[in-house]
Amino acid sequence: MLPLVTATRPDVELLLPAEPESVALARQMVRGIVDALDWGEESRTDISIAVTEACTNAVLHAYPAGAEGEYEVQAWAEPERLVVAVRDHGCGIVPTVTSPAAGLGLGLPLMLAIGDEVTFSSDDGVTEVRMTFSPGPRRAGP
């Protein structure tokens, strides 16, 4: 059962197509929750960046090129923290290196720098990035 959205508990779950245009919807949803929590612009911006990166990874890397898929973004407020989970049913977290200079990019380091806690899991065909945020200044960048 999905949690209800109320003025005191802004819990939301979205099921989105794994298409680049859908990332803006997820970002807007999380920005609205941060606004409802009244955490301020710095938190709003930083959390939006982390969620954008997690969703972009699901869109770009979860499914083979040309394959259709979807991903889920769930966010819920707990006392003094916001938890956001991004899940897909794709190929899992598989680092790829196409050249000796290539790396994992900036998305994962950004999520790790912004979130208070960030976990990655892949089990039974479900890959999840779960990020926990608290109000106030974020940690130093990557």
C-alpha cells in the first residue's frame, strides 16, 4: 500500500517511463516535498541534484538501448530527514569502462557527497539507490 500525501507527511511515489523527459517530473516532485518540509533553497537545490543523478542513471543505464522500461521514485519524510528511493528492473549496477580514461562519471560521487546516507542494492532484478537527507548544509563536494 502506498503512503498517503498529507500536509504533515508529504509521501509520494511515481512510476515513470525510463525516458529522459521523465527525470524532470521526479525532480519536481522531490522539490515540492522539500518545499513542504520548509528546508530552504540550499537543501532544495542539493537534493534535486542528487535525485536527478539517480533518475538519470536509471534512464540511461538500466535498460539496453532501444528497450522500454520504467523506474520508480519514492520519497517519504521521517522526523528531521527525507528518504528518496529510485528503483528500476533493469540490468543492475554494472560499471563499464569504454576507454582507459573513462570512469563512473560524476553522478555517483555527487549523490554520495550530497546525501547523509546513500546505499546501492541490486536484488531479484530490482536495483535501488536509496538516499537520506537532513535539513541544513550539505557535506563538501566530491
